[in-house]
Amino acid sequence: MKKSNFIIKLISLIFISALLTTCNKEIDEFGPSYSEDFRTITSSVTNIDYPLSIYLPPGYESSTIDYPVIYTLDGQVLYSTYLDIITTLNTEVIMVSIHEGPAGRRNIDYVLPGSITYFSFLISELIPFIENNYRASNIGRTLFGVSNGGIMVNTALLSSSPESPVFKNYVSVDSPLQFIEMTALIDQRAELSNQLNVNLILTSALLEDFILPFDEDVSSFQLLIEEKDFQGLNISRHSFEVGHFNVARPSFELALQTLYN
């Protein structure tokens, strides 16, 4: 257990430092006219202020339609990467990138047991805030997380109501496996119901960079889920010839093209 927690904290620190060089992309006045909104939400569940970087697609201001929403974690380092991809593909979605808040907070919010509390924040505070302030559809929501953020995605998958899942699509990227805690959560969910009518995309890195990739952990999580034979669960598994700190980009491209394009 101590070794597992140490590894999770270590990859968090390396993950953040390796990605801090990411720069915000300015809106190209000669390209499609998308817009961005930057807000902060104060959670009474976690008592944390979370900055939000929100992408609104071209035509949002002049249209009347509701757009599907993709919620991405680690916005403090990955928002500009996702923004570059989403504008290149011209995907007609709203993207809400949630920053971790205080430095190191992801080591609490994204891993068990803290991820269960963070899930409560998502469903009781963040999603209502977005859907009350933007033309955001409550159908087809997507949750996307990398590394420890993938643990959060897996937690949300297993914590949603069987009758009305909060998210339709879950994308968990190169996530370490908290074996004891995640196994217990899977068992609890299976006892509650064998229905899980959602889409799960699992991706992993295959190459070593600063740390070993978590390809085996992702495969182990897939096996644990499949052993329960959840009805309605659609699992898509992919791996990329990149290292852990470069797997976010191809995974996000895959998710957008699979789910929206």
C-alpha cells in the first residue's frame, strides 16, 4: 500500500513538471471563431476553489442548440493541448477543463478514497453550474482523465447511478491501478446492479519515458471489469507507441473522433 501511494505521488509530480511547459493557444482571428471562458467554482464539498477553462465551439454565440460536453481533468497543464486538438478537428462540443486547484490537490481528488468525494463535487456542483450557465446538453456527457485522472474516471464509472449514469462516455488514459481499493469499488458496483449502459475507452502508453507506462495496470482494470459481465458496457481498448507523458494527445484525438466526429 505504501509503495503504491508513493508511486502515485511520484508520477503526479513528474506529470505536472513535464507538462508545465504547455502554453495557452490564442484564438486565430483568421480561423473559425471559437470562444473561451475562464471561471472559478468554489466547492462546498471539497472546500477547494477550482479554476475552469471552458471552450465554446464556433457558432456558439449565434446558435440556439445545446452542445454535448466533455469534461477534462488536469486543465492546469493539459487545456492548451486539448484546445489545439479540438480546434484542429473542429469538434462541435463544449469542453470544460477543470484545474486541480492548489498544487498537489490532484493527489487527493483523483485517487481513492478522495476521488469518491471529488465525484460528488462533479455531480452536485460542477455539472449543474455548467448546465445552468451554458447551453450544455445533459445527454452524452464525457469524462476524460490521464494518469491519476484516469483513476478518477474509473471511480466515476463505478459510482454513477445504474438507472441514470451521470456520464455516457468515460475515457481513462494510462491510469495506475489502486488494486485493493478499485477491486472493492468494482465489487460494490456489481452487487448494486449488473447494468452499466455506458461507453468506456481505455488507453495506455507502451514506451518508457521518465517512468514505466501503465499498460499492464490498464489491462488489469479491464479484466477486473469484464469479469463482472456488466450488461450494456461497451469497452474500447487502445495503446500507443508513446511514453506516459505523451499519451494524452493521441488519446484525446481518438476520443473526439470516436465519440463526436
